[in-house]
Amino acid sequence: MSKNHYHAREAAAALLKMAKTTSDPAVAVGLIEAASKLKDEAGELSPPVTVQPPDVYPDDVQPKED
């Protein structure tokens, strides 16, 4: 995920938190709409990338011995 997508999603999450805390329904609607727009622009999340150190093997794979 690019840095821009990450920041857009973080900003959208912050807007949703603010919308939950406000008592003004009009402000809450505006914040929710802004968060929705940011999330739409950021797009879908990419699948997580798992990185294992070279000396770690999954349970079903054993290292070749010399």
C-alpha cells in the first residue's frame, strides 16, 4: 500500500472517530461523508505481505541438509 493510501485511510479513521464523539448530527454527517470519500479514493487494501527471515521455514518445509 502506498504512503498516500495509508494516510488517506488513517485520516478517514480519524474522521469517523470524530463523528462518533460529536453531538451535532449535521457535523457527524459531514464527517462521515468526508471519511467515505477518502476511503473510496484510497481504494481497497492490498493483501498483507508476510516476510520471513531466511532461516525460518514453514512447518511443512524442512531445510535441505548438506
